[in-house]
Amino acid sequence: MISCESCAFYVYDDEFEEYFCDVNMDEDDTARLMSGQYKECPFWRNGDEYDTVKHQM
């Protein structure tokens, strides 16, 4: 399973002082994600900028 902590969409909110998923999902996607129909999050994107640079070199 992919960890949210390494996702580019997992951002910190200063107002609430907590992390949250910043993906713009519709109600159907949210329901599928919460019901466990996905084995891994389909919206996950690598948040490691250095990993991207390694591929460009």
C-alpha cells in the first residue's frame, strides 16, 4: 500500500494544524476510496522532487 506521507497531494494546513489530502475528488471517487474498492490510492503522485530530477539527468 502506498503511504499518504510520500504523496504530493498530502499537504499541511496551518489553520487546522494538520495534514490532509488536497485532491479534488467527486462524491463517487470519495465513496470508492472510503469503501475500500481501491487497493491503492489512484490519485497518489510521488512528492519527492529529487526523484523527478534523477530521471531528468
